[in-house]
Amino acid sequence: MLKNKIQIKKPEEIRIKQKYNKYDSASRSLIYYMIRDRQIINLVENKITYFPDESIRILSNEIIYFYHKYGTFNIADFITHISSKDGVVKIFNEIITMDLKEKYSKEEINDYIELINSYPVSKKTDELNRKLKEEQDPIKQANILMEILTLKGVKQW
């Protein structure tokens, strides 16, 4: 007779895997690589226009500031630097324990940057689509539609 063995994990062994939307996931991945490579810090500083999540925005700015001030990045020293910002420390601790590969490609980093930079347009497009569904006046609908097409980069004829 075979017995089924059930393994019970201790609470400290259970790790809850968070689900993030594509923007949060890309943002967290960029932060992960920022703390490992100064080139990513420079890319984020020069190419990211806006992080959708305020805590990530603050964290990114703190990493850039810390790197410029000290010329290097040390995780322990950085945690001390941000210790008064509870929400930022929490997110930073989540990010440093992420299970991402150590090596990355330039294309991967560029994809993260492009996705994050597309957020404002995506948000505005969603907002306009909601307005379009609610609007009854055909002329106003046409104007909203033209605004959506302009945001998406469609050329007018």
C-alpha cells in the first residue's frame, strides 16, 4: 500500500509571488539591474521620462542621487541612505530579492525603457476610449477619435 506524503512548509519557507502589471514588472526589473550596473543607472537617468509607480520613481531618483554623490553603489550603504523612507525600503527589499538572471541584453533593457515610456500614452488612450464610449455627439466622438489616432502616431490624411 502506497501512502501519500504531504510536505508542510514552515511559514518562513513560504514565499508569496507578487503579480505585477507589465509596467510595474519592467520598472522593478530596471531597478534590479540599476543596482548592479552603473550603465543602467545612466540609461534610466537619460531615457526614462516617467515611472508609473510613485515609490519606484522615488527609488530610482534615490539610486541616481546616491550613485552621483558617492560614485559607486553599495546595497548596505544605500539601505541606510533610504532608511527613513519606509515604503521605498520595502520595495527596494522586494526588488533585491527578485529572481532575475544576472546577465541581460541591451535589447531587454531597451524594451523595458520603451514599455515604461509608453505608459503615459497608454493611460491617456484608455481615458479617451472611455470618453468615446460615453459620448453621444458624433462630432465630439470624431474629435476624440482623432486625438486617439494622433496619440498612437497615425498620420492624418
